[in-house]
Amino acid sequence: MDIQLKYYCMTGCLAAILVFSAFGVTGCTPTVQVAASDKPIEVNLNVKIEHEIRIKVDKEIDDLFSDDEVF
């Protein structure tokens, strides 16, 4: 066989091996698919809010508020 023919045969074989190994590697790659749900998201909450306000008033201010002549 001619040396140049052997060179072309070897490079062709190497190229074929590389191409087939690339297909083999990509064939084993796991895939992850993310898809939105077609059903709406439903959230049920029971919320109870209570508040308490405490105001401490000094005795003088309390007397002032209780005086009807001021207001």
C-alpha cells in the first residue's frame, strides 16, 4: 500500500471514530425538561389578624381630656 493511502485511511478512520464517539457521548447525556403546569396554582389561606392598641396617658392629660370646657 502506498504511504499516502495509509495516511488517508488512518485519518479517515480517526475522523469516523471521533464522529461516532461524539454521537455516543451526546446520546448518553441526560436531559431535563421543565414545563409549566396547565392547571392554575391554587392557594387557600385562613388568616386571622388581631390587634390591640394600648395608650397610656399621664394623669394631667387624662384630666384635660375629661374636662368638657376645653373641647
